Amino acid sequence: MDESSLEPHYVTVKGREKILTEIKGAAKKADKIFIATDPDREGEAIGWHLAHEMKGMEDRIFRVLFHEITPPP
């Protein structure tokens, strides 16, 4: 087995193609794109994949990290 066979191949989750197309369409019209996810591995993976899908828009993408959103007492 050579290293090239270990290259990951990403696919869009079945049934989520429409929402991804909508997000990418909105991103094309935006001056800035803020990707805000949970700080866990799943959130980071989602953020990475969204940014990866937005080819040609990298200079407008900003990552935002929320640790907690709690209403005031």
C-alpha cells in the first residue's frame, strides 16, 4: 500500500446536497463568510468541510469559535 491510497475522499452526506448548495450560493454573494461551530471535533470537522467546499472564497472566510452561549439570569 502506498501513501497515495491513504488520501481521504470526502462526500456530502446523502440528503444534504440542497442545503450545501444554498450555503454556497449565499456565500458567493457575501463580503465576509463567518463559519461558527462548536469547539468539539464534530464542530471543527463541519467547519473545515464547509470552508473546503467554498473554493475561490478563502480570502473571505473567517472562523468563529463559541465556547458558550447562555442567556442572562
